[in-house]
Amino acid sequence: MKKAGFTFLELLVALGILVAVFAIIFTIFTSTLGAWNRGTEALTKLHHGDFVMEQLVQSLRSAAFFDSVPEFYEFRLEKRSAGGRPADVMSWVTSSSAFMPLDSPYANGLHRIVVTIDRTDQGQYGVAIRAMPHLSEDEDLDPDPWFVSTRVKGLRCEIWDDEFAVWEERWEESNAVPSLVKVTLEMEPDEPYDPPIRIQRAIQIPVAPAVTSRVDFVETGE
């Protein structure tokens, strides 16, 4: 009786099918792993963006203004870019401890805070924070910054114009605080040629209505 068996050709075909199946499985696995890693990275960026945004909201909503010396409490905005992204410089006086290190002398009182995008000593761009006395007359005062996130690479601020009902890029008022600002944070995209990941929020500044009425009173002379 002749024994049945696999021919060499059949073994090659079976081996080829097995290799193809493993290749498909490996491709699916690597694609899934890559998607999971990209998703995790995107969530991490969004987490950093949310943290920075919440700190901005807390600090802006705690902005202070006294019309006896308005020049010390005015909101300041400088348009700038860094690393090919917006890096606006925002500055205001606040009573909030947002962004403040625990050992900061400004953590529990009024202080002027400056928020922008700057380069770290390692060459990375990130959210840079500076704090200084709110009644300082030294305009050249430039304390060393500390960085709260290098995931956030861009910062853009726009000001709401009540008269024309539009968002303006610049804040031309002096000795005043805007009623509403729109802040956009940018994080690097997952793919090199994709648009940046953005978090955007409109933030109302409670002290602004009093400031606006005060400025109008002075301008009209009523």
C-alpha cells in the first residue's frame, strides 16, 4: 500500500500562505499599535493644552484693576511669533495663584503675570511664565521665566471689539482691560504636514465693565 504525503510544492504553498497570514497579522498589529500611540500622544497634548487653558482662565477671571493708578493694571498684548507659530505676549495683573510655583513670593497676592511662548535651555518651545510686582515702574524688568508645558507650541490672543462686533488681533487701549479675549493654544500635529492641534476659548474678564464705563466717562467728560 502506497503512503500519501505532502509534495514539496504543497509544502511551499502552505509555507507561503502561512507567511502571508503572519505578514497581515503583523501589519494589522503595527498599524493598531501606531494608531494607539498616536492617540495616546494626542490625548497627552490635549491634556497639557487643557491644563494651560484652565490656568489662563483662572488667572484672567481674577484680573485686578484700580482706576486710581490704571497704568499699573492695564492689560497688555504684544503680537509675536516663535518657531513658525504665534507666540503672543499677554500680560495683566491678577490675584490668582494660577501658574505660580508654591515657593513664589507672588503666589498669594497681586502680581503682574506675563504669558508667552519661549525657548527653553534645551531648545524646545513651550509656555513661558514670568511674574513681577504689579506696581513696579521698571519697564525693563525681565525676570527669568519658568515653563509649564513644552507640548503647547503656540499662543494667540484676540480681543473682542464691542463697537464693531469683531475679534481684533491687537489691543490698542491703554490703562484699560478688555471685556472678552479669545485665546488659541497650538500643539504639534500627529503627522508632519497636518494642521496643528488647537484648543480655543473665549474668556470674559469680570473687571472689564467697570473699566469700560470709567474710560467712557473720562472721554466724554460727562
